[in-house]
Amino acid sequence: MTQENLFSQKAWERPLLGWGGYLRGWPVDPDTEEKLIKMIDSTWLITFNTYGLVGLVSLFVAMLQGPWRTLRLTSHRLNDGAAMVPILLSLIIVLFMIDALFNGMVNPIIILSSGAVMSWYLKMKEDLSKRLLLDVHPAVCLSRGRGSKNKKKSVLDQDRLGD
């Protein structure tokens, strides 16, 4: 805890953009120029010291934006089994990020998974908007050059007709 306190005090000397690389943010003894701490093991503290508040917020937004949007989308609009994989992956990412607050374990698989969850969210959002566009405004589809021969039945029409 003493090492983390020294490290955070040094980080608060440059809170906005941090100290940058090359171990400039490590506290040193002013007389001997030796490092006062041996290691640090908190992802949030390492990121805050190196990149400041801008880097800290950027890291957590980049890692948690996909899971947050996916969980919101699936809780309100999707009730199928195909959404279980992104939901579970989102929960794993959230739990990993909670663990990474106290342990400095950067795992490329989790970063890749966060990007995959965000891609899944964007694809589902696009599919839902296309479905809503067809259901609510079929005239818009006709005005975009789609003739009546190629017009697909909307989801609501298929349910009504029993297709």
C-alpha cells in the first residue's frame, strides 16, 4: 500500500495527461535519484500515472463501451438464444475490468473480445434499424429505388399472414 500511495502522489502532480513513458512517473529519492518503489500492480494507477485522467477514461470507455451497449440492447430488444454468447462475453469483460482495477494484467484476448462485442452490437443495431425501417416506413424503401417486385415483406406482415 505504501508503494501505491507514493505512486499515486506522483501521478497527481500531472493529473490531466500524466507523465508519459520511460518511467518518468516513478517516484525517486531527491538525494540519491534511486526509485522509491520496486513495482506497482494496479492497472488504473499505472494508466493514470502514465496517461493521466484522459488516458484512464479512454481505457475504460474503450473497454466497457461494447459490453455496456450490448447488455442494454439485449435486455430491451432481443429475446433469442443467439444473444447469449455476446451477453456472456460482455459479463466476462466487465468482471475482468473490475479485477484489472487492482491487478495489472493486460490480456489481449479481453481487448479483442471487447472489440468483438462492440462489432456484434453494431451489427445488431443495423439489423434492428433495417427491420424497423421496413415495418414502419415501407414507402421509404420504395423511394430508394427498390421496386415493388423486390419488396420484402415486413416482420409484422409475415406474422399477420402466417408465413
